[in-house]
Amino acid sequence: MSQIQIILPDSSVKFFDHEPSALEVALSIGPRLAKETLGVKINGSKEILDVRLPLKDQTKIELVTTKSPDSVEVIRHSCAHIMAEAVQKLWPEVKVTIGPVIENGFYYDFDSPFTFTEEHFAKIEKEMQKIVAADLPLTRKDIEISEAISIFQNMKERFKVELIQDLAAKGAKTVSLYNQGEWFDLCRGPHIQSTGQVKAFKLLSVAGAYWRGDEKNPMLQRVYATAFGDKKELEQYLLNLEEAKKRDHRKLGKELGLFMFHEWAPGSPFFTGKGAIVYNELQKLMRDQYRQRGYQEVITPQIFDVSLFKTSGHYQNYKEDMYFMKADERDFGVKPMNCPSHCLLFGADKHSYKELPIRMADFGRLHRYEKSGAMHGLTRVRTFCQDDAHIFCMVDQLQSEIENFMTMLNETYKIMGMKDYKIALSTRPAQRMGSDQVWDQAESALELALKKLQLPYTINPGDGAFYGPKLDIQFVDALKRPWQLGTLQCDFNLPEAFDLKYVGEDNHEHRPVILHRAIFGSLERFIGVYLEHTAGHLPVWLSPVQVIIMNVTDRVNAYCEKLQAQFFQEGVRVEFDRKNEKLNYKIREAQMQKIPFMIIVGDQEAENNKISVRLRDGTNINGIEAEVFINQLVQAIRSREFEFRGV
């Protein structure tokens, strides 16, 4: 065999007389690097492969070491195996299924005759620690399908047999097994070199899960866990987890009286009077932005003949996520998105290039079918409203419109105090409409705009919408968790499907391009995320109750009522707590409701026409002129200050 060349990130080349593994390449550089190597990425791909696999000639590699941010993915994958071995050592009658890595951890599904509890977790963790301490090497072996089926049949591991048979049906000839000591599992990898490379782990919870997500299949027990290469990282994660429980928007929503759910309307939130204030204030913010930036707000129907969705491609590509009904012997669909109806509006009139871009916004209700197991408070619902808009423009207007969108998003997020977000360019999915040439054009337009704006971004291959690539905006919250919120999608396909046209400067007909865009995304999801980000401490302009007045004694009630009228006249959302309770009780109750300002009125304040203000962080400011505070507060509300700078 001629020399095999492996290309390193700095473009230097390593030569071998055979197809080396990534581990061999690392060893050729140095023994310390080899010891720290956990995986490898090849030819610019994000996918992490096993360090034991042979590399072909001219392969460009990036080694994933213990210092790499994404090394935790390999560690967690291997820790799932360690957990499965520990369970079967303790209870041999338990059968194993699958154990994938998920965001922030991993899980393993077990077929167990008993229910796992916290007491079981302690035993499992103790056994896992023994396996880690043994520092068992993980070895990979490829075997024939028939041999693998025979092995797992003899072990009575029927779920593994089913998985292997499915692989055989897809044409696989061999499968890979990974051993750690005497225990082994069916897996394609990647895996760490030895169990001792797992430095910290924790079992978190258990839940029921149907085998392969099908309710007709057996119910399994899904044990969730996490692992890190460093104990400090685990400790910080567990602290964040506890903080996340306190910030859970479902808990906060109930405590603050913002929204509720009912079994008769699954996945469909009810917003209370207070919750509706938050909802409407967010819409008002966007409407103010629309007025400044040349958007027209439209209202479109919710139910359409299915022909609309067949034309748009939703029926062919999205019908599993839609609701349908029959009326007058016709089939109708409830709209999951506004774009098809906006295409009808655009197509109803003739347009000149002089009119473009046309920016069409819509707060219409949308409905999408989410499986019951996927629904989660406000962040995953079946009915919602988006700050949705579609921009119909010419190709040569794309760059300026993308730039305008990013400027608008920046300004909006600044108002909301959301400073940290990431951008991902999501490219063509396997199931899509339109030619590769059209997709090339759309993807290039988005990428060029990002480069011109000098915005950092990552590529998210295959995650675009079926009609076009998109920019996904991931907001990073106070606990460093990423949330998908805003989006910008470049679409050359729907204008073609709906035969949309405008008359150009050359007096000929041309196709417009559509930019689908949202900044908050779903308002329901945004409110859930924002509650967790702020721990329920909403900025004063967004708070359902902005001021609460508390009397120390009934003697000052007339003055409190006068103050309440003054606040109310200026448009401030104010309440007067006149309950016959001690002041400390009233303060504690207001703090629980996270009301920004508590106005405390006693005899001295009433006599001097002044007020004492207590902030929700406990700060007290005494003896302020009422009119001065009211003016400062009104200015802060009107300018949507994120942090009140008055008093």
C-alpha cells in the first residue's frame, strides 16, 4: 500500500503505511495527546467519530480531546454504557434497549420488572463508580449480523435482536460491539478509551417511555443522567438545575397568576387577565417596531380548503403536524403557519417593483399537532401566536432586508435585556421542495448577508424548513441555556408554487422572494423562556401590576386612594392593598408577586404629601415627592427601560 496521508488542522501532514486510527495519529504527535484524545471529526463535519476507526487517505481531521468543548458528548455516550452495566450487575433480570446522548446529558431505557427509585439510584451510582475506578478499556469489534443476532438471542436481549434485525433489513452486513471488561453493548460509537476518563456523573430522574415511542409497544423505564469530564462542571450544572427548578415558568406562571391549562384543551394555554397584559404588551412592542419599519399588519383566516396546503407544500411535507376537519363535504385544514395566506393576499393584486418590499405582519392564531409527550408548559403547545411577518421583495433587496431584520432583532432584544444570542444557518433538509439551484441561491443569500454584517454563525446542516434555508436565533438565558426563538427564512419556492409576480423596471413579470421572519417566535414560548430568564422579575413596563400601594393604617386611606387615582390617570397599572394585615405581611405578599414598586404610606407620608418606595430587591427610599416619582416611573414605562433608573 502506498503512503496514507492524514491532514491536521494546521494543514501539516502525517504519513502512515496503513489506514491509521485517530488514536494512532494522536500517538504519532505525542503520548500525552493520545491519552487525552476521545474522538475525531473528519473533513469539516461536526459529527464526532470513534478514535478506533481507520482513516482513509487525504482525510482532514480534528481531534476531540478532553479539553474540547464537545468532548462531553463522547463522555456521556460512554457513561450510558457504564450505567447500563451497573444496572445489569445489580439486577441481571433487567433488559437493556438504547442509551443515547441528549442535550445536557443522556438516558438509557430499561425493561425492568420493578420501578426504579431514588434508593436504586444510589446503588447504581455506587456500582458505576466501581466500573470507573477499574479504568476498564473500551474495545470495539465488528461482527456479522447473524452472529450478533445469535449472541443477543442467547442473552434473551430481545430489544437488541430487534434493532439488529432492522439494521439487516436496511442492508447492513455487520454491526459493532463495544466491550468494557466482560460486559458489552451493541453500539456504533464514539466512545472514550477507558472507563476512567469519566470524571463526574449523576443520575437525575426516571420516566416511562414506550419502546420506540409507540404506545402499542412495551412501557420501559427511562433513566436520565448526566456526566462531565470535570467535577466542578457537574457541581455547577447541578446548581443550575436547582435554580432552573425555581425558575420553571410553569411554577412561576401559577404563582404569579399568569396562565393555566385544562385537560379539556390539551396543549392550549389560558391566559388570565394578568397574563394577557404581558401578552398584549409584547404585541404592542412589535406593533411599535412595525410602524417604524414599514410593516402592514393583516388579518387572515384560520381554516382553509386543503387545496391551499397542497399548493404550499404543507400537505405533502407537514400534514402529520396539522389539524384537519370536514365541512360541506369539503376537506379543510387549520393553518399551522401564516405564509400560505399571505401568498394569497399578495397574489390578489398586481404589483410593481416600485411597491417592493411589501412587509406583511400577522398575529393570527396558529395550530400544530404536538404529541402529548412532547408538550411542555408554554414552550411546546398546540395553539399559539407568532410575531410573524413575510417580506415580499426582489432578489437585489435581499441583503438590505436581512440587514434590516437583524437590526430590528438587535434593538428588540436590547429592550428585553437579552444580550446573548447565537446564530445558526440551517441548510436544506432531505425532505424539501424546489431544485438544488434554488436552494443554492437561497443559502448563499443568507450566508452573504451574515458575512457582510460580520455576524458570527454556525452551520446547522439539514435543519432548514422544507421550503427554504433559515437563520435560527438561539437566545442564551441567565442559566446559559440556549433557546430557539427568532428566525429568518429565505424562500424562493412558495412564490413559484403560488405563481406570484411583480412587474419589474423592464416592464416584464418577475418572481418575488419571500423572507419569513419572527423575532420572539411564538409569544407563548417566548413568555415561558423569558419568565425563566428573569426568574419572573419582569421589567416594569411589562409587569401586570407595576405599583402596589400599602397603607400602614386606615387613617391614610383617603391619601392612598388619591395616589392610586394619580397613578391610574397616568396609565400606570396600580393596586391598593387595603387589607387589615400587618405591613410585613403585605410586603412579603407583594414580593411573592414580584411587583416592581411598593408604595408605603403612613401618617407622616400622608401629612407631608410624600411617599416611601420599596423596590422588589428590598431597597427602601423614604420621603419622596409623589409627583416626582410618578413622572420618573411614567417616563421609564413609556421608554421601556429594562432597569428603572429613577428615584
